[in-house]
Amino acid sequence: MDTDHQHNRARCRPLNVVAFATLPAQFRYEGTALISLLRNIGSAIGISVFEALVTNNTQVEHSVLAPFASPLNRALQAAPWPAPATAHGAALLDQTINYQAQVIAYNNDYWLMGLLALPLLALLPFMTRHRAKLGVVTVWRWTDRPRRPVGPALSVF
């Protein structure tokens, strides 16, 4: 493995690894539970908020696009699909408007997510790399496991 690849691998560590590297060993179980809990709560809140925004923006965009799709619009009358004055044509036109409104709503939500992530870039200069202490590495082996005392087997019968 070349040193350039090793340098990139050391630089691109997940945030959980960085968080646990500074945590004392006796607090790692509690840290794992807390990070998992906060991630799940944040995900649930984020998904709920953005789904509500998509739903609301879809309705808003539908109300913006619908006036342009009037049955009196000559461009729609000359189109190769069924005329919007018929029931089938009106349903097809409404489905197309809903699709376009959802595309615009999702696009707006992704722009909002990107704008919300931009302030996090300002925190990058404050991140420091944790330096590991050099010392003896203890390796746990299967043969080092605690063993039960050997003796006669107990029987319940």
C-alpha cells in the first residue's frame, strides 16, 4: 500500500471513529448508546420535517402550475394526448401536473438540505486529529478466555 493511500485513509475517518477516539474506555458503552439514540431521533425529526415540506411544497407548486393547464389552452388542445376536456384527459393532465409539482418540491428540499449543510463547513478548521498513544498493544485470544472449573457434571435427574 502506498503512503499516499494510507494518508488519505487516515484523513477520511467516519465521525463515529473520531468521537470514540477521544472517549475514555469506561464510557464507550454509554457513548455508543447515546450516539445511536441521538442519530435515531435526529433521523426521525429530519425525515418528518422534510416529508412535511415535500407535501406542502407539492400542493403549492400544483396550485402554481394548474392555471397554465386550462382546457382553453390551445397548446394543450394540439397535444398528441387526450384532450383535457374529457375525463381521461383531465386525469392524465392532473397526474402530469402532480408529477411536475413533486419534482419541483423535491428539488427545493434538496436545495434546502444543501444550504443547511453549508454552515458545517465553517466547523472544519476546528476539527483536530486525535493522536494515538504509543504503547503495548494487548491482543485478546480465545485461549485467554475465563474457564469454568472442571468437575463432575450436575444432574437434575
